[in-house]
Amino acid sequence: MTLPIGSKLERKKLQNGVFVLGGAASGKSEWAEKMTESYGRPMTYIATGQIFDAETEKRVKVHQMRRDARWTTCESPLDPADTLRTLAPDTVVLIDCATMWLNNHMMAGSDLDRAQDALLSGLHHCPAPWIIVSNEVGHGIVPQNALARQFRNAQGRLNIALAAQADVVVNVIAGLPLVLKGTLP
């Protein structure tokens, strides 16, 4: 996968980070990983997924196999903001993904507005450039059950807030980036 970006990204060009959006299995995570590597800085991966079944375990292993020893992985299914605030300015962080993070909060019965505010605050105060991945879930039919509709609506609100905070928003479709906001250096 080739990225239409330079080999080094300057902090000043991406002060508030990059939001990578896409459908399930669109190639967004792999694209975001390659973008993170292009910074040429120490890399931190904040994993938000929790393994509850064999299918999820298999998907997590695929993600893990793509990352080598250059990556530091922090598992943070509910509160990545704490990790974000402690990063060194010369690093770059990839959070994968906001959808799993939101799912974790919904299943835990969290106050979603409060959790979202904490995440956005963590991104705002993060001293390092950040990239966050999320699913676009609003392109399908209206879900039949109330929980699925609640999730879709919460994901839409979260995506809107993340896009507003990011300098660059990229929609990845079939592994190809489409810039929705800002420019890729």
C-alpha cells in the first residue's frame, strides 16, 4: 500500500492529528499504520479492542502481526486519554479504534457524553501527533433494534466530534484514501 504523503511529517502540519474513517474491512487500519510509520518517530499503538470471542481474537492477531518491534503497544479499552497525555512530543500515536472504544463504553453502561469528552480532551492535550481510526456505520439501513440504533447514533456523534478536532480527515475505501478535510503533506 502506497501513501500519498512524504517520508516525514512535521508536528506543525498536523497539530491536532488525523482522523481515519472507513467501513468494516476497508483497509483503514493498515493505511493508518503506514501513515504512522511514515512519521519516522517512535510509535505508540493504543489498542481499544477487547477479545470476547475467537473471531475477534483472530482479527486482533492479524493487526498485531502487522506491527513489529518498533511499536509500543498500550491496551486501553476504556480510557486512552491517560496514555495520550503522557506521550513524549517526539513520538506519534495511533489509536485503533474509536468504534471498539465506544462499544466498550456502551457495554459497560458508561455515560457516553462524559467518556467522549474525556477522549476529546485527551486528544487535545496530547503532546504528540495522533492518528485515530473509526468505522463509518451510517451508510447502511436503519437498524431494527434499539441498541443498534443507539450505537449507530453515538458512533455518528463521536465521528463528527473527532472530525471537528482533527486537522486532516481521510475516508479509506478499498484501501484507498479520500481526503475529506485538510491536506496530506
